[in-house]
Amino acid sequence: MFKKKELIQFSRDRLSVSLLAAFLLTMLILFVMTLVNIHVSDVQLPAHYSEYGSTNIYRERWYSLLSFGFFALIVGGINSYLIIRLHSTRRGLAMGLSVVSLCIGVVALVVAAAVFRLVALSL
């Protein structure tokens, strides 16, 4: 767990806190978007898109779309822990991880929105 000294030191750095808050907000939006857009259905839904292969849109069962929510929970939790833990020893590395995590979160939001738009069109 975190030491009190680490949390106090992290909370005093406004840039780190704001980057972490933005990252956690993107992960929360992705999780809520997943919960709102998934509906139980017997129809096979578009799960991912690829430019390679014989078919561009691959279809799977509805529960495969839960992976977006699980991704948000796991990546959000692990990266947040690492960012706070690294901040006391290597601030630069923690800031870099924050920026990369935020970029990954934004890309995940864009991909999830595109896939859920395909799902809405197929129903």
C-alpha cells in the first residue's frame, strides 16, 4: 500500500494530480460507455475491425464487448498505482507514464466509440 509520505508528496504536485485525474476520467468514461452500450442479444455483433484478413469486421457474441470495461478497470487501476508509487522516487518516469496512459485512454475511447457505433447500426 501507499505510505502517507508518498501520498502527501504526490498530492502537492498539481501537474501529476491533474494528469492522473484526466486519465482516470477517461477510464471512467470508457467503463460507463461500455455498461450503457451493451445489450444482451443473440445476434452476433461487430467486435473489432481490421484492415487485414479476408473480412474487415469480425463478429462475436455480445459478452465479448465487456472486454472494453475490463480493460478500463485493469489499466486504470494498475497505472494509477504505478504512477503514485513511482512519483516519490522518479518523478519524470511517473509523469511520462501519466502522459502515455492518458494517450492510451483517449485511443481506447475512440476505438470503443467506433465499435459501439457499429454495434448500434447492426441492431
